[in-house]
Amino acid sequence: MNLHRIISRSFALCAVLAVAALPARGDELRNLKRGEPVPTYHLPTIDGLAVDDASMKGSVVVMVFLSAEQRSSELAALDSRDVVRDLKDESVRLVHVTADVVQKAYFERFRKDRGLDMPLVFDPDRALYGRLGLIVFPTTVIVDKEGKLADVISLHGPEYKQGLDARVQRTMGRIDDAQLAERLKAHASTDGSPKSLASAHRAAARFLREKGQNDAAREELKKAIEQDPSNPDILLDLADLDMQSGALDDAEKRIASVVEMQPDSRRAKQLKGIALYKRNQYDEAESVLLDALKLNPDPSRVHYFLGLIYEHKGQHAKAAEHYREALKKFLHETGD
């Protein structure tokens, strides 16, 4: 076995361990995992002051990243205000964040009309956006008292308000993971809407999958898809589980249905590339996975499978390069 192959095998083993530890969540940041320190920041406020991470230490921080003149961002701004206000706990702090500096007049008018008095900070060069790896807007980031990422909520839906309240209380230590899952499901049952019920079952599936209970997670996802049959995230969650169990035909059917709905879905392309790899269609898998690297929420996994592809093709230098990238992305290292 030559040197390149030894190197690639070593990185492959490390990457397998790293990938196996990745949580199966839908609400993610590209560049930060739960439990990791949130990057430092020092940002100006709309009132000419400043907010920084050092002043937030010791508090649970809810950061809501907003886009100007977007209805869902407006709803997230209002609902997050209500949740933090109703908690009546000085250890919980709320900050709204936007990169839309040119929309200062809009934000001033909106905040005045709606009585919003929490800090609104500007990220003018999108430096914090980039370090976190935001994918959609609005995105709500919950930071624990040690300054580490506790949870993420992507977008705004009917379950947002109750979901944020439960996640903040879990971060405060008032409830545990199991109680969080029960609260999400209980709210969905009360709300009664199909999308809310689907969201609750999907949240329960995430917790079960993190604990290695894949069969139970699948049952929750089946309940979710019954409530929201065309939800692409639920379909891809099921496809991922299908591939893990070796049901490639089922996985590919689900992936194809998502690609038909959302041709540019990076996660669908990622799973399609992995399925092609498992079919030993290395050239096709390579092409799809290289495309999936763009704006991908899980680049370490894509790099890992690209490494496997190049190893099978005998391109050991390229394989080692992608294994290294998989580890660097997973560990968030920037050095060689």
C-alpha cells in the first residue's frame, strides 16, 4: 500500500467517526454545531451604541437574524419579544440582528410602530452571518450562559412562539430534552394544524435519532409525513434513514420527489450523491457532490464521500485532500 493510500485510509477512519457523531437536525448553521462557542462579535446598534459577546456572558441570549421588509422576519421579531418578555427572567436577553443597514429607516419605523425596544444591531459586512453560516431568514440562534450554541430555529412558522419558549427554557435548565420534545408535541396537538403536527413529530424524530433510536425516529417521521405529505425536509429525513438501512430504492424515490419540487436543494443533491456512491456510480456521484458543496449545511459529510469516491478511483492525493477538508469542516479548523 503506497503512502497516499495509508494517508487516505487514516483520514477515512477519522472522518467516519466524525460523520457518525453528526446530529440529524433540520435547523442547522453551516459553520457552527451545537455546543460550540459562538464567534466573538462587536456590533453597532441602530441607536449608535454597541453590543458584544463579552457583555452577554452569563446570560441566555436569543439572537434573531432578520431580513428587511420580510413578513416572516417581522413575525419572528414580534414573537421573540413576547417570549422573552413573558419569561420575566433577567438572565435571558434578546437581540435582533440584520445586515440590511441601508434599510435603517424601515427598521426605525417598524420598531416604533410595534413598540420594540430590544437592541437591533447591524452586521454591515455580514461577518457574523458568515462565521455562523446562516442559511435562511429569519434564523433564531439561542446561546447558553457559557456563550455556546444551544439551539437554532430556521424560518418562522405557526409553532415558532411555543417552540422558542420551550427551547429557551431547556437552555435555562428548567426542562430537559425529553420534556422539550413533549412540549413541542403537546403544542402541536393543541394547535391541531397539519403542519404544526408534522413539525412536532419531526422534532421528536430528531431527538430519537440523536440517541441512536432510528426505528422510533422513522415512526415519528412517518406520522409527520402523514400530516404534511409534500414537506421536503421530512422526505429527506426519511431518505437519509432509508440509506442508512440499505433501502436505496426507497431513498432515491424520496430524493427524486424533492428534486422535482426544489431543483436547487443542496441537501437533496447531497443525499443523491451519496446514493450514487452506494450504487458504485462514482463519476455521477462525484459530479453531484461537487455541486452540492455550494452553500451546503453539512460540508464535512460531502467532503467525506468525495474522499471515498476518489479513493475508489485510485486518486489518493485528491481523496486525502477531501478527508482533510471533512475533518477541518467538522472541527472548524483553518490551518493546514
